[in-house]
Amino acid sequence: MPKIRLKYGKSHVSFDYDENRFTVLGKPETRAALSDVEIGERLDNPIESKQLEEIVQLGESVLIVVPDATRQTASGQIVNLIVRRLIANGTMPFDIRIIFATGIHRRVTDAEKQTILTQFIAQRIKTLDHNARDLAQIVRLGETASGIPIELNRALIEHDRVIIVGGISFHYFAGFTGGRKLICPGLASTRTVSETHRLAFDCETKSRREAVGAGLLNGNAVHEAFTEVVEKVPPHFAVNAIVDDKGEAVDLFGGDWRVAHKKACEFYAARHTIEIAEKRELVIISCGGFPHDTNMIQAHKALETASQACTEGGTIIFLAECSEGTGRRDFLDWFAADDSERLAEKLCKNYQVNGQTAWSLLRKAERFNIRIVTSLPESETRLMRVSKRGDFNGALSGVIENTKGYILPFGAKFLIKITRDSAVV
């Protein structure tokens, strides 16, 4: 029987599976990683934009925005090349700063900075830490048409030029990662983050708002709100990378912050959408290992993908190490609700971003039998209504023999859709 290695944190779980019983959904990226020369060629030919050397003038200051440690975007290689280009063009190193788009996530550690940027850049270019709750960092720039306050890190207006560097993947309610998300929610205040994220939830139906979901941009209220916020301080150049499972760039779309992001999303979706004829009773899913399963708030995104392939009432075996716990101290408080409907009522009365994640997780726990292999204590998994198993074999124990299933090794990197001509809904 063939063997598959499913990533779990920084290690893996091996599984000998029956090809007549299981179908693997999603294949690893086989394209070679881009060389420095190839990335340079893409930067030389930006999408509907001038080259960096034409945009940044002598004496101007530059802010480079990069993701935090929960993302894989090949930012180390890309930022290194951008910094070298800027310096070769006459920009002084002390006029370049790099800020981490942490949103409401925790601060990036010094060790993580060296991983994200490379040791060479981290030691030579000044870095800034965004804190969504630090009012001294935040400046108000007005509000959106619907009244959402536009509150962003003041570094965006204190630098002459802004360059954003992100990666493209599916996002379970923003449609896609990358692009505008580097600034909103990445560099937004807690209030702006909360008000834009609130749009994902419909308090009348107590469910996800229509047109809000993975792979959706048109009509997606969250994406549109993010974009409207960013229009107040539009970046001068954007880089959107598509990476392999090692986090190395295999493609890159640079240029105008709107157009380059849209083209990158279209390209990504075309290569990462999988159509299946039917849902199955058993789904085995790995988040794709670290950093995708660093905590439950991040790991949960893989469950969204699993739910697209599993029949109602079916079993999901979920590999998520969660070495940093749930991701927020107050995350588990939401699970004091009796069920997802009560949680939704609480969420609508006092909306918080992580409350929506909790609702999404609890709703799936009600719809499916979720067995999790994790380092989280059983007391916490019990609150979340998921069943902790000691190891992978334990998670498989008791599954009806010959039950057909799917194996998803790459978590939220793929979007699963039922074929249109299928009767399965």
C-alpha cells in the first residue's frame, strides 16, 4: 500500500492507506523555486505599475510591510532582493524600515524576525512592531462609507513610500490572503479589525454572510471593506508570492496593489481548486504542519476545507499540533455557550473577532464527528466539542471498516467543490 506523510507541527505522521478506500486531494507543488534572478525579472516587469526604481526617489523613506510568523510567503528572499535594489538605486539603509503586519496577533519574536527576513536583513534594517491596541501607534484617517473607522498604524503615513510583501492562499472568509490584508487587518487598530471582520457574520441568519467565503472576492463584504480601508493609504508597490509546501516562492505577481493581487488570486484559484463528485463519510486532514497549526485559531482554517469534503454527520480526523495553544487566552470562553446558536447570539451582542472563529469551530463540531490529534490538553478539546485522540492510530480506531474517505495533506491551501453535475449537495 502507498504511504503518505502528513505534516504535524515540525514533524509528521506516516499513514499506509488503501487506494481503493482513500483518495488524496491536493498534490505538492512540483514547480522549482524561483531563483533570485527570476524574482528580479518579475520585479523588472511589474503589473500595471512603474518599476520600484522609478517609484522610489532619492532621499525618500520606505516602509516594507511583511506578514507575521503564522504565514509562509518567502518574504526573506523577496525582501532581501527588494532592499538590495533600493540601496543600489540610492536609498540609504537608515531610510528603510520593515513592519510586521500582525493585526491582533501577538508580537513577532526576535528569533522569528530572523526567520521571516533572514538574519542578514534583520540585523541591518530597522524593524517595527505593530500593536493594534497601542493608541500611540494608531492614526485615524476617516471612515468607510458604512461608518467603519479607518484607524491604521501611523508608520504608513510617516514614510514616503510603502511596499507590501505577502503570499496568496485561500482565506475562509476574506476570500484570499495577501494584498490588501497586509494593511487591513495587518496594520489596523483593534476597532477597525473588529468592525471589518464583523461583516463576515449575518446576525439575522446567525451564520456566515452570503458571498463571504474561501475563493470569493466579488460581493464579499469583508474583502470590500478591507479594500476601502486601504484606499486611504494605498501602497505604492505590492508583491504577491505563491509558495510551495517548504515556503519557497514558485511564482510572483508584483506591481499595482489591486491588479497584481487580483491576477495572483485568479492564478492561485485555477491551480488549487479541486472538484469532487461526492462528499464522503471520512476525511483525514493535516493543516500542513508548522506554522499552519501553530495554534487553534490558525489550525481551524483547515477544518473549513475538510467540511467541504465530508458528509453531514461524518468523521473528520484532524491533525493540528497547536504548540502555542489556542492562540488567545479568551478563546475558550466562547465555548461556555450551550450550542452554536447561543454562541451566535452572544457574538451579535458583543462582537469579537475570535468569537467568530469559535462559532465556526463549534458549528463544525456539531455537524461532524471531529477527532483531533493535538498537543492541546483534553480539558480544552472537550470544551471545543472535539474528541482528542492519543495518536493517529487512535483517531482511526473504531472507524467502520471499508468506509471510503479523502486525505487532505495541505489544509487550507486547496478549495474543494462538488462538481456541478453531481446530485450530492
